[in-house]
Amino acid sequence: MLRIGVLVSGSGSNLQSIMDACERGDIDGTVAVVISNTADAYALKRAEKKSIPTVVVPHDAYPDRESFDRELIRVLKEYEVDLVALAGFMRVLTSGFLKEFPGRVINIHPALLPSFPGLGVRQKAIDHGVRFSGCTVHFVDDGVDTGPIIIQAVVPVYPDDSEEELKERILALEHKIYPKAIQLIAQGRLEIIGRRVFIRDLKKDESPCLVNPPLDV
Ligand code: GAR
């Protein structure tokens, strides 16, 4: 059983999808601990409802990122975590943290990387006028949203979308792809070679994908 440590800062809807998938048996794993850098994150309540241990590590109580990360490492080791999943965690981890969990830290991002890394990316996608955006689960490396990509999902974007509409459209898919990415790791099916993540026993789907606006518009 994969022991998952989930790092959160906010609502925790992705955390919810991971906990539910573990409960259903869609992930061969368990959420061992939920850590938040903010005490009022709703994600903490979601974990408490499932009797999953929660720990608050307030980033502003530490003089620098290194000491904040050292405390995160200490807690994650205490709970014997195999995989660290960032789920709406709004802090950038240091390379010291990543060295403690090599190839074992993943993140979900609400855009189709490498387009729109960083923050405020849903509005940026709308403002840019792209026809598609989506979400990406990737391994975390030293950059911001630059690590090897595990899985992506695509949604259409419309010029009159509000940020909230696009957020909801993307979130619905985040809740599907994050548990799937974690299960692929739990099954030991992923291998990172350079930037590429190979999936053992993957069936290639050659069928055409979305066109927006549709060709018969
Ligand atoms: C999600 O949309 C996630 O992709 C995004 O924050 C939201 C958290 O929602 N993450 C980032 O922007 C990371 N830079 P949640 O708290 O309901 O899971």
C-alpha cells in the first residue's frame, strides 16, 4: 500500500478525490497525512471527516524556505510517506526537499503544461484566446511547473468564459486524472527517462481528439 502525504493550502477538492479513490480501491494506497501551510484550509476539515491525520505547518512561522521545508520533511517522514502529492499547495519547494523524496513528489496544475505555468493561469488562458486548456499531473523538479508530465486532460475554452466557469470545467477533470496518476505510481508502471514518462503496458489510442470550434460549425 502506497502511503501518500498530501500537501494543501485551500479547498482540497483534489484531496477529496484522492481520499475517495483510496476508499473505493481505485488507488492501491492510503492518505497517511494531510499537511497544510494555512490553518483555515477547508482541506483540513475534509481530512478530519475521514479521520486522516492533519498537521498545520504555517510557512510564516519559519525564517526561510529551507527551515519550513525541513519541518515538512520531518512530518512526512514521521508518517512514513512514500509519495508526496501537492494538491493546491501554494508554496514552491526547495531542492533540499526534493532530494529527500527523489522522483516521489507530484503536482497537479490547472493548465496544459508547458503552456501557462505559474499562477492565475485560467484567466491567462482565457485572455490569450486559446481554444483548449486543461490540467496536468507532473513530477516536481527544481523549476516551477516544469517537471516530467504523467497525465493531461483537455477541456475547451470559450472567449466569453468566466474564470470560474473554466475553473469548474478543469476541476472536474483534475478529480479524474490525479487519482489515476497516483494509481499508476502505486502500480509501479511509470519510468522517467529524461523528460519523458513511460507507462508500462500502455494501449495507444490513435483516434482523433477534440477540435474547437467543431469542423461542422
Ligand atoms: C486546483 O485547480 C489545482 O490545479 C491548483 O489549485 C487548485 C486547488 O484546488 N493548483 C495550482 O494552481 C498549483 N500551482 P483544490 O484545493 O480544490 O484541490
